[in-house]
Amino acid sequence: MALIFVLSAESSPGPQLPAFTRVIAHFSEYALLAALWVWALLPALGMRAVWAAAAISFVYALSDEYHQSFVSGRDSDPLDVVVDTAGIAASLIACRFAIARGAVGSRR
């Protein structure tokens, strides 16, 4: 989350890249964030960790776009939140399947 915050605070996110590169980056970073939250919360919450990870990741995506609205050279784009949410959803679906198949177990 700190890395996302630091990268969002940069006024220029780097060289001009094609739009699909930014979409892939948003999707991937929030998919990873959600999966890490599941991994961290699974021992304490069991399957409820998936819902907690979804909520935490989605709220962070919203707050990240709000944060970007204050950074010069950046703008807040609701489409980014949509892409972030798609990454979160894809990751959590994969996590649910992994947990159901026993690939990831609760350490409780």
C-alpha cells in the first residue's frame, strides 16, 4: 500500500506508455494487494478474509484516486477504480478457488 501511495504521489508517472500498460499496471497491483490481504487475514478470519480483503482493497483504490486529485500533473479517473476493482475481483475469485481446493490453508 505504501508503494502504491508513493507512486501515486509522483507528478509524472514515468515515460509516456500506451494506455493498456497503465490498465495492466492498475489491474495487477490491486490484484496483488487483494491477494496479500487474503493471505494476511486468512488465519484469523477464515473465508471472511476474502470479503475483508475486498473491502480494504476497494476502499484503498478509492482513496488512491482521491489522493491523486491533489497531485499536480495527475488526475483522478473513475475508470482507474473500475480497473482496480476488476483486478481485486479476479484475484479474490482465484483465492476462493485456491482455498476451496486446499492449495491455501488456514493456519488456525
